[in-house]
Amino acid sequence: MKYLTLEFDGNVAIVGLNRPEKRNAISDAFIEELDTVITEVNAKAKAAVIFGHGPHFCAGLDLAEHVKKTPFEGVHGSRRWHEVFARIQRGKLPWFGALHGAVVGGGLELASSLHVRVADATAFFALPEGQRGIFVGGGASVRTARLMGVSRMTDLMLTGRSIDADTAERWNTVNYVVPAGEALAKAVALAKHAATNAEISTYAILHALPRINDMATEDGLFVESFIASFTATSPEAEERLNAFLSKRAGKVTNPNG
């Protein structure tokens, strides 16, 4: 592979963005390679982690390539990003992000398609498209806006400012903030834990929760009742519930000690 690395730690796939000389900027060829890697990950893993080689996670769209495109070519490129990132967000297994350095533009769009994001203290986030005379095209108007809210995304796009990891956590853009250099280890640990979940529960979490979030309240509650009943009657759920009742499974821990 030219733009990505892939290794497996047990049943967790670890995908590295490997274009550090370009701050892991995303080109058309990069997207196609990511699509191929997703297929392999789906076949071999139960959870996945994505991180960036070099000093940055991803600085976004490869502008040198984009500026040469016609408007219609730009539309096709944008839709291809949507298609590939959707294979992550609405796929069969959970994806965790280890974010450091620049998480900018298309890099933030890629991160927004992941299910859980871990940022280290060096990470910074921005959507500078407005300063470049363009608009977001990799899904940010849907995914990123739903994480941080339209008002905050509008702020980033109008002002071109960047925010640090602590602010990103307050804005619900990342789930964890860790010291510099520790994001990958944390993301892998979380992925390994998620990989032990019942497959049917994981699938429901990944696919039902975002759809229920888009529903009216009563519609969401109605759908929830069916999913809860369906998952609870699976053989794996029965085994896990009996393990808990017979004290063979651990209880929820108190984070306060």
C-alpha cells in the first residue's frame, strides 16, 4: 500500500494514514486505498483504529489535486468521500480514532465518521474551507455539525480559527483527551474492549442509535423497544445475562473508586 499501513493486534485492525510529507492530505488515490482497506478490515477484524503517521493526523483535502478539477469532477470526488466514509460510520464494526497534530478540514471530516475519537494534547481542529473560497465536501455539514452543533461549526468556517483538544472535548467533537503521544495506545485499548461486545449489540449501537437520533421522540421509543427485545433474545445475550446473574461476569465499576 502507498498511502496507508495496516496491521492487526488480535482482532483489532490498526490503520495508519501514511503520507506524512503531505501531512496525510487526502487525494483521490488515498480515498480508493482506504476503501480497499475497509474491505479487508471488515473481513478480518471486530474493531478498528485509525491514526496518522508523522506529526499530524490529517490536514485535509489535497488542494493541489483539487484545484485542477472541474466543478462536476469536484462533485463526483465529494460523493466518493461520502461513500467511503459511510462505510466506516455505517459499517459492521466500531472504528476508533487516535488524533494528534492537525485534524483539519477533510481530516476532521474523516474523524467525524469514526465512532469514538481520542485526541492527544497536541491535536488541533479547524475547518478552513471558508478561507480557501470553498465549502466543506467530505461530510462535515452533516457529521461534524451533528457533533459540535451548527453554531460552532459556523464559527470555525467563518473565522478560520482552530481549537485545541480540550475545547474539542467540550464541544463534543472528541470523546477523550490524553497526554501527548498516548492517543494511539488509548484508542487501541478501547477498540480491544469494544471487540469483546456481542456482535448483534454492536451492530445495533452503530446502526440504530444514529437513526433513532434522527426520529421523532415517539418513533424512536417505538423502534428502541423492538431492538431491545430482539437483541435480548439472542443466544449470546442469554449466555451473557446468565453469566452476570451467576456472578461470572464483572459488575459496572465506579470511576470514583
